[in-house]
Amino acid sequence: MTTYIFFDEALRMLTNAYLLSVVLLMAASGIGLAVIETIEKTGER
């Protein structure tokens, strides 16, 4: 038995994956910038 994925369902899955990756990338860059800023502040003292 072969199961088919319809085009609209595949497009919805790809859109959700893209949006999730964008959100995760934004969160990771924010955390990374916060860590770098903290390291720079502790280095000045």
C-alpha cells in the first residue's frame, strides 16, 4: 500500500519547517549575542 502526500500538505509541512528554523535561528543568535556581550563586559573589569 502506497501512501501519497498531497501538494498542499507537503507545502504546509515545508512552510512550518522553514518558519521553525527561522525562529530557532533568531533565538540562537540572540543567545549568542547575549553571551558575547557578557564576556566582553566581564573582560573590561
